[in-house]
Amino acid sequence: TAQLKKLAQDAGKMYFGTATDNGELNNTQYVNILTDTDEFGQLTPSNGMKWFAIEPEFGVFNYSMGSVVADLAEENGQILRCHNLVWHSQLAPWVDALTWSKENLTEALIAHVTAEATHWKGKCYAWDVLNEALNDDGTYRNDTFLAVLGPEYIKIAFKAAAAADPDAKLYYNDCNIERVSNKSDSARKNIIKFLQDDNIRIDGIGLQSHFTVGRSPSLDDQISNMRLFADLGLEIAITELDVRVPDPPNSTGLEMQSKVYEESVGACVQVDECVGVTVWDFYDPFSWVPDTFPGMGSATLYFANFTKHPAYQGIVNALVNG
Ligand code: G3I
């Protein structure tokens, strides 16, 4: 039987991995696949390292939720991607509720990033330092950090992360930047060059890759886009790959889905600077998609009965053939 991590390594990639979450770990059949290290060489906690979990009250830190997945990865010798230090969503409510001066929010932001990155120092292959800071038109997202600090908050976050965990690769991670577009151009200009012009370290770009059948970027567009990021000296990772289809899917939908997975993984295989691929969980019942997009689903690699989608073979094809 094919094994994704092994095939990914044969293709010159560092890993093939998956996101997972604490509440999923009591499903034995699921965990058997999750911890098959020839299948998944890398884990990302899908919720446990987010601000609401880590610093639920101002100055009160709790690493227990994130540690469950971090420890599992360590036990199994799986690479850990850490997700995430700064994001407007799943933020602790106090951040948006308080009235901030620039000085106080700067201090709170540095304290959060420093504490969390220090806690897992040396354990994260990569940190998603900043998540989804751009609107789909490419403008900066107007969250509390931008409103109080302006775009400077981006520099503050990356500087603090670099100081706290010098060995982790520092990433900007976003959705809808998988093709050449206003938004991916903006990521290059308003996040990456913005940091680089000030000599602040950023090492990687995370292309979330939450795709919909019939609307995904072409293989060539994904490759061209990755090369534009590589031209800036960055490595690339596909960080949250899934492909939603109208649910329940028919065989045409599943074949189209397979093609989308194949093209995305294939783009990574063809671009040397793309280090690996993470799927945003691999088991349909644990996917975020049906709750968020009513009528859509079946976005992962395994059906509820643990049989594989055709997309699994699509990924194998991409890893074997590019
Ligand atoms: O913790 C509560 C629990 O107490 C409650 O009983 C339960 C009932 O619904 O909800 C739980 O919270 C859920 C949380 O995940 C933790 O499981 C939220 O409802 C649910 O909305 C939340 O969804 C997460 C989502 O981010 C929020 O935007 C998904 O699991 C997670 O996979 C998803 O991941 C994001 C990435 O971080 C960033 N990119 C997009 C991606 C998909 O949205």
C-alpha cells in the first residue's frame, strides 16, 4: 500500500502531514492512521495553540491543549508545525474587549508571542507567526492589532518570534493566496517585503489551500505563484489542504476532487522550495467544512467508514509523477 510521507520524501519533500485536534484522539481507527508515520510525517494542532486556548485571560497562560498534539508528534517522531501566534479569529475575547494604548497592546502582543514561542522553543519546525492578516482584496484586515498599532504590529510579532525561537522557521499563513492575484501580490509586498525591508526575519509562506472543486487555481498558476514567493527567498508550504464538494458527492465530484488534490500536491513537487504538504485533517467527520459551508463537505481523504477517497490516489500520482 502507498504511504504518503514515504512517497513525499522520495519526491524530495521534507514531509507529508495532517492537522488534528484533541477531541479526535479517542477514535482508535483514526489514531492508527494518524500515527502511521510512513503516512503522516508531520502534525499541526488545528486549535490547541491558538490565542484563546493559550492565553484565555490577560497574562494567564495554559499550554495543556496544544501540548496534547505537540507531545503526540514528539512521541512518534513527527515534525510539528505550530499554528498560530497571531490571528484575529479564535482570539481570547479580552484582546478585543479592552481599550488599548499603543504601548500597552505592544507589550501584550510581545508578551504573548514571546511566552508561547519560548514554551515550545526548539520543538516547532515552523511557526505560523501571523495568520490571515489580509482581506481578499489585499488590504490589511482591520482587526484590533491593526486598529491600534497599524501595520507595525506585523513587525512586532515577527521580531518577538525570531528572538524567542531562533531555530523555528517563521511563516506568514493565509488563504486565497494560492494563485497569482491581488491578494498574493499583497502578501509579497505588504507582509514579506515589508518585513524584509526592515531586516526582520520571515522564512516561509503558508498557502492554506482550502479549495472548492471547479474553482481551484490551475497547476501552472500554483507553480508560478510559488516561484514568485521563492524569488523573495522564502520556502513554501501547503499548510491546510482540503477540497470541498457538494455533499453527498457523486463519482464525478470525487474525480474532480482527486484532480484538485493532485494538482496542488503536484505543484509542491515541482517547486524545489516547497518543503511539504499538510492536509487540514484526513477524515471527513473531523473536517471543518460542513459546519462552515452548508451543503458542502467530503473535503478530506477518508470517508466516515474509513475507506479512501479517489483523491488519495490523486495525491499518490502527484508524489510519484510530479
Ligand atoms: O471549543 C468549543 C467547544 O467547547 C464546543 O462544545 C464546540 C461546539 O461547537 O465548539 C468548540 O469550538 C470549536 C473550535 O473549532 C474548537 O473545536 C468552534 O465551534 C469551531 O468553529 C472551531 O473551528 C475551527 C476553525 O478554525 C475556526 O475558524 C476549526 O476546528 C479549525 O480547523 C479551523 O482552522 C482554520 C485555521 O486555523 C486557519 N485557516 C482556516 C481554518 C479553517 O477555518
